[in-house]
Amino acid sequence: MIDRVKAFGAGLAVLVALSAPVAAQADEGWVTLFDGKTTAGWVQRGGKAAYTVEDGALVGRTVLGEKNSFLSPPKEYADFVLEFEVWVDPKVNSGVQIRSESKPGYRDGVVHGYQIEIDPSERAWSGGIYDEQRRGWLANPKDDPAAQKAFRVGEWNRYRVEASGDRLRTWVNDVPVSDLTDGMTRSGFIGFQVHQAKEAGLVVKWRNIRMKELAPVKTGLAPNTLTDDERAIGPQLKAEVG
């Protein structure tokens, strides 16, 4: 009996030793964007919604009369995986900007770019991709009942966003929602949105915000399609080989 116990213990130790490198590899490359303590160095754009840090979460509150507000980490990103958890008051929608910009030459610096939707309304388009202040809806789950049911109103919800080349994908609580191919903007800032509202003090909270940058993808464009940079240079198109 003792020998059997020793053998079991030895086998268990081997399994733990073998699984440890796998777990370490799974976490490799991840960076915490928000440490749950401070947003020092972050940049607020757009409106003047109130942002605070409470109980380890980033908390945004609506301010009556203010337009859409965005709080951003200082760095810009191109190809990445972004994960976060969010809780939102059911009276207000929200979103997280990715690959976004604010330039004086575009509508007086308005924030524009891809927004990952946080939508507690009956429409239930959470995880959809909206082009803020530019082209409007690019992808939404209106014809996908499973995706529409993924977001749980009144609870913390887990998001995953992948941006790789021209492909943008989203998941809500591990349910796939959007899969979009669009190459208009390939890099930019991330922004946590507090939407304009008709009531003050409505809350959006984020926590466990982390990022893994991916190796850059040159282009996902079809053969013989030029990027903006290539158009400026003026190269000759080559015949497709294959």
C-alpha cells in the first residue's frame, strides 16, 4: 500500500512538472495595461466624463451634457490580443476603442476608429464593431442569436479582441461575435469609453485589462491591391503567381 502511495505521488509530481512550462507559455507575452491602482500617464480625449479607480477597477461615470469620453493608455498598438472584463449600468451603452486616432485635421480632433461595442440594451449588439465618428456599423450580431445572448446584463462580462493585419475578431464570454476584414486603420490608441447620456452618474467598470502584442502582419489585402503607402510610391503591379 505504501509503495502504491509513493508511486502515485511520484506520478503526480511528474504531471505537475510537465504542466508548469505549458502554463508559463500560455501567459508569455501578456502585459497588464491597468494595474488596478492608478491611471497615471493615461490620456483623456473627447468629453469630460469622470474616471476613477475603485476596488481595483477602472470606473467611468457619465456627466450630464458631456459628449463621448475616452480614457487611453499612453501607447499605441497595431497587432494584438486584448482581454478585459466589464460591468455596465443597463441604462447606458459603452465601448472600447482600438486602432483609433484623434487628429487636428480630421473634424477638429474628434476620436475616431474601431469601437468594440458594450451594449446592455434589448438590441444586444455587444461585441459588434462600430466605426466611431467615421463609417458606422461594420459588424454586428443581429442575425446571430447565440452571440446576442452572450452578454449578461448586470454582471461582469469577459471580452477578447484580436487585431491581426486586416482581420478583427471579438468574443464575449468565450462566444464568438464578430469576424471583420477591414484595413482602413492598422494602428492607433485604445480608449475606454463613457458614452454621453441623459442621466449623470451612470457607471461603467473595467478590470483585468491585459494585452499581448502580436508579430506584425504586412497586409491582408488581395493580390494586386495597393496599400496607401504603395500608392504614394507608385509601384507597378505584378502578375499573380500561383
